[in-house]
Amino acid sequence: MGGAAAAVKVFLADGTQVGYYRQSRYNNVNYPYLSQGGSWNDMATYAIDLSGYLGREMYLVLCDEVVGSEAYAVFDDVVTNYDAVPDAASRFDTVMDGHKVRAAASEVRIPWVIASNSYKPCTENNVQNGGFESGDLTGWTVLTEGFNASSAVVNERTYWAQELPYNQSGSYHLNGWNTGIPEEKGWALRSSTFVLGGSGFISVKMGGNAAVAKVFLADGTQVGYYRNFRFHDTNFPYISKGGAWCDMATYVIDLSDYLGKEMYIELHDEVITDGWANAFFDDVVTYYDSVPDWQNQRETVSNGFKDNVQCSPDTVDIPWQLAWNELDGSRPEVTMLLEEDAEVEPVEVEVPEDSEMPEIPAESTESGESVEPVEPAESEKPLMPAEPIEPENPFDANPAEEAKGDSGGDSEEPKDEPKEAPKEAPKEVTEDELEEETNDEPEQEPIDNVQ
């Protein structure tokens, strides 16, 4: 199958669905060259493992799904019997590569693909449609008036001319730019309920500065608040140098204290004041047989492009993270994999507003007189976070709009325009500029409330 909208569904003869397989190769880049990563209506052979249903009567449904732009599907060569397991990992089809007018054509290989089954029946331990692979919000309840449920789920792997990765799982994800909610406002969705089983761990993919996952018992009692703390607007467009924008990471959440309880999850785009107020979600998994080995799990994505040239290195790993429950004050263990020579700004974990520095007691002399303590030198003072600084948001499609929560002055009310990807990406930094900034800029104290 080929095309952005192609999918195959597999059913038992009684109508019970047992499989859902998406065409995952579509990639609208470097037209017309397949050899340079592009893939359009060219078909690949997808090998599907249905060995668990040997001897059962079955049927297939070939689907052209509703996906937005380039919504085409092409199919061929449906084979339902192999005497031996096909060696899909080493097989390929040879075709002629695309080429410019009057240019010579050359051969290119299209490897076979081991199909991934993204169908997850709604059992008591799983939320319905946790990966949004239905292509819509089936199983989710919209909690915000004006939220555009018909466009919020997208089939997009990259954004902007730099082809920065979302790190999408499967074929779809929930995209905050397509909700119809203005950036200065927030939104929320609620999952179906599930019974926590297995190891008691769950996971959620989150990206963007405003992304938050909340966990509740079925009676409405909130037991968890988990923020995406990876967002870092630096060294655009290099993820390898510490930048993190829309790219999603898998956050592992320990809910083992609630094993056997009925629960639900809410995905939130929070109202924030420090810019880049968008949220992206995918792959909500609510059952793990054993505790996931999050420290050794990571997903490999493209490092993006600069001036139409692949950034070096070509790929970068996004490690899984252990989520931080802000309801109990636990602290995150942030894992970032960077180039060895990358210069990264320091990040301070937010200090609660009600926290205070301990008072320094007055000292006494030998005569018993009380004296005030001597003010320590600057170098000896404990490090305190600086006052929150609201950075200019270079990603905002409308710089005249106020940031979320800013109500001062006589500024105009923000217009209710849909959240859209900014028309222009921020200015790209060059290697020389990175080095110059590193050598010339004065040292600053870490900024509080940077996520």
C-alpha cells in the first residue's frame, strides 16, 4: 500500500476487529526523489503477522482514511498465504527513482515493512483510542467550548521548513495548533476510564511548553499533575544542542499506589505566561505488565534541517522521562542526550511560591551581647532563582497578541483565532553565532520557572 491515507483493517468472520495497519512511509520531502527520503503514492509491501488466528475465517478491509492534505490511498498484491514466514527484514522491491525533466533515472529499493498493529480493543485496563490512531477523538471527551474536534488529530510527522520532528507514534497525534483555541487560552480533553492493572505504571507522550497530564480517580479525586518539563527554546533548530519545541517525549508515570482503582486522564493545554503556549500529545498507554525500563528507552528522530541541509548529526535520541507529580512535590530526573560540545543554558527547577529561606539567627559575643550576622560575600550567598522573566515569543504568529494571562495596560482583547503553526520559524542560529554567544555573553543567574 501507498499514499498518506492508506490503511488495512483485519476482522474475524463474525465482525470482530483484530488488526489495524497504517501506511507509515508517506513523507512529502525532497520531491521527486525516493532516494532522498521522499515517499508519495509509491507502494511498499507490508508483512502482517496473524499467526495467532491460524485456522480462523477472516476478511480484510482496505481503507482510504480521512487525514487532511494528500489524502490518497493505493493498494496492490494482497497475499493471504505463505508456506513459511517471509523474511520481510531483508526483502525489497526495486523501482526507478524520480528525476527532473530530461534527467537520467536510476534504480532505488523500497524495503518491505513489518506492519505494526495499532488496534487496541478497549479492555478494562486500556483507555480507548489512546494513540489517536482512529484519526479522530473517538473515546475522548472535549471539556472546552470552541474546541474543534474535527481537526485536532493530524497525520503529520514534521513541522516548518526545518522539518523538525513531532516524534509521533503511529500515524496520528493530537496537535495543539489545530484545535481552534487561541494560544492565550487553554483547553482540555478527558479519556475513557480504565482500571489500573499490571505494574501500575502508565505513560503519555507530551510536547510543547503548555502540555500537562492530570490523573483522577473515577470519583473525580485528582491524584496526579504531570508537566512536560523538556521544553527549551534554545539553539534553534538543533535538537542535538538542547532545543526542544513541539517534539514529544514519553513520560512514564508511577501510579502503583492505585492498583485496582478505576481512573481517567485529562490532557491539558495550560494557560501560562512564559511564552510558546501550545501542547501536543500522543500514545497514552495505561497498562504495562512490568515496570518500564524508562532509563534505557529512547526514540530516534531526525535532527531537522538548516538551509535545506540536514543538521549534523542526522538523527538524535529523545530519551523517556520519569514524570514529576507536582501534587506531592516530587522532583523530575531530566534526561537530555546532547552533542558533547553543545552549549546549553542552565535550567532551574521551579521553587514553590510559599517557600522561604531560613532565617539566620543573631550570634552572641563572649560578653553575651547579641550582634547581627555579617552579610556574606556575593560568592558565598546561596543561589536564589531570579525573578521570572517573560521572554519574547519568537514563535508567535501574531506578536501583537498578549501572552496568556497578561491583563495589564490598555491592550486590545485577543482575537479568537485558531491555534496555527507560526508562518515563519524563528531565526536559525549559526555555528559561529553559537560560539560567539558562548564566549561574549556575561554570565547570568538561571531564570526561574524555565521548563
